[in-house]
Amino acid sequence: MSVHKKLMQARVDLLSIDLKKSGRNTFQNYSYFELGDFIPHIQTIFNNVGLCGVVTFNNEYAQLCITDVDDGTVIVITSPMAEANLKGSQPIQLIGSIQTFQRRYLWMAALELTEHDTIDMTPAPEPKQAPKPEPKPTPVPELKPPTKHVKGRVDPIPPQHVEPDAWTIIIDAPDNSEAWVDMMVKANSLKISLATGADQLKEMFQVNKVLYDKLKTLNPSVYADVIDNFTKAKKSFF
């Protein structure tokens, strides 16, 4: 049996399995496959039919090489590399996110797994409305400043530039997804490593309490590990 025949048999065998989509995009309201939803089934099927799949990466593209373990013939599937945008992450964290998405897309292409087309799911832009004429403001007489300092007068304070909170965690990933939990854990570890005192750890937790509550709902065991890291970091300052 050729490598193409074996791959086709693997696709048919996968169709007989009721795969569940555990990923959820709440913004566009659709579900999607995560790696854990299909990789264990694919590996079992490949082992049965005599195939082996290996994913590799370079600066230009990601590649899935499917080899017939009996005669050594190969099918290669490639995908161009792209950059990921995850605020507050280290370069190694961005590499991990890119590789995770590339692996998912390569295996889905090889096994012909289908999902919603996110381009078709994007809502059409609303028609632009003609701008309403703005009412003309009533002219106010210009008050000229005094030419000399008035004794006892408090000069106005110039406007202050407010910087964003340094401890705010921003996660650029689909809600309720494995990627979201992973990025939240990595961002939390990064922020803890930057803290120089217990007060800063307390401030970081308060600023991001909504995210920690969400993590507790999505994955209680991971949340427990995060809290344990907080406790250890706090004790290190005493």
C-alpha cells in the first residue's frame, strides 16, 4: 500500500471518530479544534496503518513530513511562518505560540479536518451614516492672563501624563482556550519575576483579579499552581 493510500485510509478511519471541539471563540461565537482534540487519535491511526508524522520549523515555513514506515516514501505539507503578537511576552514565548498554531494547522490540512471559515464569520462593516452637523459653540470672551504674578494666587497645575499600569496582564488569545491558559501562566510568571517586593505582588494580583478569577474557572489546577507561585515569591521577600 502506497503512502498516499495509507494517508487516505487514516483520513477515513478518523471520520469514524466523533471528535469534539474544545476550543471556543466567544467573540465570533464558534468552536474550533485544539491539538488535544485530535492528536491522540491520529497517532493511534498512523501507528495502525504504518505512517509516521514529524513537524519541523525554520524561519520561512513549518513542515509536516508523513513517512511510510514500510517503504520510506514521503508526503510533505508546508505552511508559511507568520509572526504572533502577544503583549508582555518574551521572544521564546512567542515562538512557542507560533509553533502550537502551526502544528494544529498542518495536522488539520493533512487529515482534512474542517472548521468554520473565520473570514466568512467576520461580520460585514456597518454602513456609514452621514455625520450630523455639530452645533456651533457660543463664543466665550478670551480671558487674558495677568502680566505679573498676583500675590497669594495658586497657579494651575499643568496636565499630567498618566502611564498605563505596569502590572496589567494583557492576553492576546481566544477566550476559553488552551492557548489563553498557557499565555496567562507565562505572563504571570514573567510579572512575578519583575516584582521587587511583596507590595508589588499584592498590587499585581489586585489589578488582574478578573483574569485570575477567569483562570480559576477554566482550569482550577493551573490556578492553584499560580497561587502557589505567588506564595513562594511573597515568602522570598521576608
